[in-house]
Amino acid sequence: MKPRCLSTELEAIDSLNDEEREVIERLYYQDESTRIAAKALNLHKTSLIRKRDRILAKLKKMLEGNI
């Protein structure tokens, strides 16, 4: 596995759609809990967790060069 470059990670996040990017920003940059982020996004907590998992899988594929 090659070392990751910060700009590559930021580019991957920038390539997400607005809704996906907002989920990542709230959970990881603003350090909101899933309960608070779900309420702000008008989602059930379980739905937010599933969405987060799909987004993280998508980012992983991008960073591994599969997308």
C-alpha cells in the first residue's frame, strides 16, 4: 500500500456530492455525534450510520484507485 497524500484525500472528499460531503464534515471535521448529525440532517440515526458506511467505502475505493 502506498503512502497517502493529504491532497489526494481532500480531492476524494471534494469529489463527493454535497450530501455525502456534509455527512463527512459533520461527523469527522465538526466532530458531531451521530445523534446530533442525524437530527441536523433530518435522518434517523441508523440511516446516517448506513450512509456514513457507504461513503467511507466509496472513499476507500477512490483512495485505492478503484474509481
